[in-house]
Amino acid sequence: MKNKKVVVVGTFDTKGVEYDFLITRLKQAGCQVKTVNTGILQFEPIFQIDIDADMVARAAGVDLSTLQKNNDRGKAIAAMSEGAASLIRHLYEKEDFDAIIGMGGTAGTNIVAAAMRGLPFGNVSPYIGITDIVVMPSLTDIAGINSISRITISNACGALLGMLSNQLIKTDDALPVIAASMFGNTTPCVNRCREMLSSKGFDVLVFHATGTGGKTMEKLVYDGVVHAVLDITTTEWADTICGGVFDAGEERLDAPGQMGIPHLIVPGCIDMCNFGSKDTIPSKYNDRLFYQWNPNVTLMRTTAEENSIMGEKFATKANHSKGRVKFLIPMKGFSMLDALNEQGDPQLFWSPEADNAFVEGLQSKLNQGIEIMQIDANINDPEFADKAVEVMISMM
């Protein structure tokens, strides 16, 4: 652990004894420790503080004395969370530390997690967000060193030291990285694309389009990890429009364009919105068409109107792209359920009218010069995957 740089962040004003216990163990293991205080109360520190609370508050554009004077706990937590996120990110860019650790109750955890979420990968809850943060339950509250907290804090320290000592397997970092979005209903297509791209020397990262998956993929794009996006499965937008459980937010489809990397967009599984078990579906959808994927997942067929809205949304995203963007449309259906079987019989979600509404909405708003390629195939037909790979490589 010698020379490993560890940032310890937290409310040292109320958790000083506990943090002193943690810091002592990190130093005993040979780590270089930098401390960041996010507590706003005045106190006598029992260990060295490298970055005080006033600096954290200023990073959020507020004055510490104002937070103290206002005595508004909610606003103070929000400000220190914002300041910690900004300051820790700046510190990482400046010093490139190896690890970060913190602890607390609900308020302290909120601040610590905010600081961690701004860091890139390598370093699904309201705290964790879309990062690789590891959470360890404290069992008891963080309130003094006792027979339980001594064990849990020591274990957390041990887990961190174990990760720091882990020797990563070296890979060829020169491989171009392509992110691909996948769903159960687009698995055959994405698997074929992945195999073909891997055989051609690309490192393919596949993300499950469940809201968190889409957000994670886009964060890695912002982190500079990804060189191109093969967005086969954009179903999360159906959940954004209809209020489903796999909503990735209005920002979905933004990152590739803002980062200027190639982005091939396919309306994969936008024919369906995802809900939980049947009793969780809003009553306003009682007359809609449903398919129970499993006891805990119910799919609702989207309408022509909803698809048209998505087409317009996708066009707006593409229009603002700083990089190369194209659309590839499977004209014989957007999923396994939106398809014809081998006998030519329609599957449950088959609706050319609804699918065409997406294309018409897209065309109505899309800037000239952005190409829409329509393929006479279902999204899971081999020829569609082959074309997607061909276009993706050409865009790179």
C-alpha cells in the first residue's frame, strides 16, 4: 500500500473519532491520506485536515458562515454535496488519487456519495447512481467506536486496501471501444453485432437498456472510455414517454453527440414500455395491449402517437450532435414481439402503422444531411445486424 493516495471525505465535525480510527488504519497500511471536511460546525480537529469545509462550501458558490448562520440543515447538505462533488473531481484531475472513502448517516452518506459520483469509472440507488461505488452497511449508526463499529470500519478499510492491492490484468488499451445497448427482445441482433465487431478487433461493451444501463453507458461516454455507440436498443425512451420503470431520463442519447463520437441509432424495442407486475400498471392504461414477459415484467405496446413523439425527440437529439450520427430502421419490426413469424403470422406487438409513425416523426424534425437508412428486415434478422456492423465501422 506504500504511496497509494487515498482521499477521506466526510463530516469530521460530528464523526471525528470514527474518522480518526479509519485514517489511522489507512496510514498504518502505508497509504498517503488527504482529508476533506464537509461538516459545517465549528470544532477542534483531532487529526490533520487538508481541505476544510470553507473550501468545500466555496466550491458550491456559497459562504460557510452563511450556511452556519442560516441554520438550514437541508440547504447546508445540498450545498456541501454540490461543493464536494466539484472539489473532489477537480482534485482527482489535479492529483489523480487512487481511492476515496467516506462514511456517515443519511446526510453524511449523501454528501460522500455526491463526491464519489463525479469520479470516472475505476475508482442502483439514490446514493450510488451509475458509478462503481461500493457500499458497506454499518449495522449500527456511525456514532463512536464500539465493538460493532470497530469491526465494520476495519472491514471497510480492509476492502479498500484489498482493491488497491489488486493487480489488474493488462489488456490492449489500443482496442477501439464500442458501446452497444441491448434488451431481451434485441439479444440476437446485439450478440451477432458483438461477435462480428470483436472478430474485427473492437472491444464491445454491452449495456442492458433498463434505465440504469443507458445512464451508465452515457456516463462512460462522457468519461472518454467509449469511441462509438451502436445504439441498437433505445427502448428506455418509451419508458420516459409513457412513465415506465426503465426510464433513463430526457438526457438519453445526448452523450455521444456532445462528445462528438460516432452514434448509430436504431429504434430497438421502442414498441414497448416496461412495467412491473400487472398490478403496478397505471389505470389509465387499462385498455392497452400487454405482454407478460415474466411475473415481474409486463410490456405495453406503444401507440403510433407515442412513437411519433419519440421520432421527433430522436431527431432533436441527432440535430444537436457534434459528431457523425445516422439512423438504421428495421422496417419489419423493432423487436421479437413486433415481428412476423416464419409462417408470416404477426406476433403480438406487430404494428407497421405504429412503427411508421416513428419514422415519420423522425423525418419531420431531422436536419437535412443526417441519413436515415431503412432496411427490409426485422431487427433480429441476421442481415440487419450485418448492416449495422457495416455502417458502424464506416462511421469510425
